[in-house]
Amino acid sequence: MRTRTRQEWAAGFDPLAERLADGDPLAPRVLVERHYSELYRYAFSVLREERAAEDAVQDAFERAFSALGRYSEKRLRAMRLRPWMYRITLNVARNLLRRRREVPVEEVLVAGDVGDEDREGVMDVLGALGRLPERQKVAVTLRYMQDLPYAEISRVTGWPEGTAKTLVRRGVMRLRKMMVEDPGGSQR
């Protein structure tokens, strides 16, 4: 493995991508271990169902490994794996949503020790999130539920960074309006 320059590190050099390009047999396992949990949380936030989220992440990794096998060494070395994996997971989740045509937000199980009032508030916000237009829902979920910076949201979705910021801002404004006008979500 060659030594990287400061410019390469600043440009987003990913040592795991380098390991994949070098054919390290442990690199695929590290990719799964590094990203599975966050991709699962993201898929769950989009799909609102545990089994569907698990299936989506599994499918995303299968697609990723299939694609990695077809990529050239040069392309592998230049990859930024995290946004690429989010993008694949988003595409898989969207395909699943298209197949079922609705998101059952009411079935979301909120984990942790929250009181009934807090749980109700969380459910109200998730219900309102489910009523946002698709692009705003994706942008708000990536920003606030996955805690991604705007630059990474841009890479994941393919939108310009300014568009990602606008979609997040408009989505949050729409959520606030929904919560003030109809906190229980009776517009379902």
C-alpha cells in the first residue's frame, strides 16, 4: 500500500476502499461491521418496519458487494464508501416503498424508556414526517435522524448541497406547521 498525500486525505481518502482495492479478504467484513448499524437505522427511519429495514440493508450489502466485484481497482481506490452505501440503501428502501405503496408509521415501535406522553409526541412527529413529500422526508431523515452533514446528504442523494439544505429547511418548517395545526395527525 502506498503512502497518501495530505491532499488525498483532505479529498476524502477512505482506507477501507484502499483495502478493498488491494483484495484484502477481511475488508468486506469490516465494511459490514462499520456501516450495518447506521444503515439499519436509516432504513428503519424510511421503512418504519424492523424486518423490512433488515431486508433492505441485507439487499444493499448484496448489491454493493456485487458492484464492488465489477469495479476497477482505480475506481475502488477513489470511492467514498459511506455515502455510496447510504445511496444504495436509499434506493433499495425506495423500491420497497414503491412495492407496498404506503409507510405504516402507526406501527413504529419506539425503543427506550419513554413515558406515554413522550412516546405519543415521538409518534406524532414520526407520523408528520411520514406525511412530508418524499424528498423532504429523505432530507430531514438524513440530517436529523442520521445526523449527516449537508455535504454527505448531497453525496448520498445526488442533490446539490444547496438543494439538500433547502429541502431540510422546508421539511422542518412543514413539520412544525403540521405539529401546530394537527399534532395528532388526524389528516391521515
